Amino acid sequence: YILGLMKVPFESLKKEFKRVLLTLSLTEQKAELCAHTFASNSRDGVYSHGLNRFPAFINTIREKQIDIHAEPIFIEHNGLIELWDGKLGIGIHNANLAMNRAIELAKANGIGLVAMRNTNHWIRGGTYGWQAADAGCIGICFTNTMANMPPWGGKEPRLGNNPLIISVPVSYTHLRAHETVLDL
């Protein structure tokens, strides 16, 4: 017996994600952003950070590991570098804000760097690479992770598989912006 695949239209999946998120008291804006991110990841074939990750995201909200009401706050700047505190809010929201701010700095000054502390899982890092490329900017994004693998010769997890995303905008009209982003 071979299990058949079921195709769900993007808008239907996004709408259902948003419906669930609104029942958990996320604001309209945060629910829309999160639903779009999860649905986009699934649409693009990154199910580990789309449909498959959504139940874990819901659990972290229910377990109050994420403060859904938190808004990131600006802490300090040093030239074109800014530090923000995510207040343990929604990682997708915090990362989106950080990339938007980095884009603003880059458009005004040629470069912008934003660091975010005290945040949660940003889900798929490539999302923010696309954000930069779509804005006409080169994006370099990275984060830390929990230890999930042992070092060479070790038995206990001590290292994380920290993602690195590099995106470059292209002017070819036949390419989609996301084809210029690599999730490593």
C-alpha cells in the first residue's frame, strides 16, 4: 500500500495556520506573518520548518516558552550596528523586524547589521535571506542553536548545527528571488 500525497493550496494552508494562531491570541499582524512563513516553507519543500514544525511552535506558545505579546526593543548602536532585545517573543516576528531594520540601515548607509538577543526559534533562516534579496540587498544571517550533535570522537551533544544564510539579489527576470538563497 502506497500512501498517496495530498496537495493543499498555499492560501488554504496559510489560512488554517492563521486561524489556529488567532485562537492562541496572537495579533492579526503576528498571526499573518507566522502563517505566511510556515506556509511558504512548506510550499518551498522545507517541511521541517513548515507544516512539520508548526505543532512544536504551537506547543511552545501553549507552554509559555514564547511571550506572544513581547515586542523587541532597541538597546544600543555603534555606528551602523544595532543591538535589540527580543524579550523572548516570537522568533519569526523578531527576525523579520531585525532584517527590516538591517535593510533600512543598508539602504541609508550602504551596510547595516542588527543583532537580536533573547529571542526564540526563527524557524527557517532562508526566509530572512529572501527578505534581504527581495529588497535588493545582500543578506548574511546566522544564529546559534542548542547542542544537538557530539564533536568528533564524543558521545554527548556539545555542538549545534548553526545555520548560515547568504543571499544575493539578482536581476534576471526568469529567476525567482528565493533561488538565490541557500539554506546551509
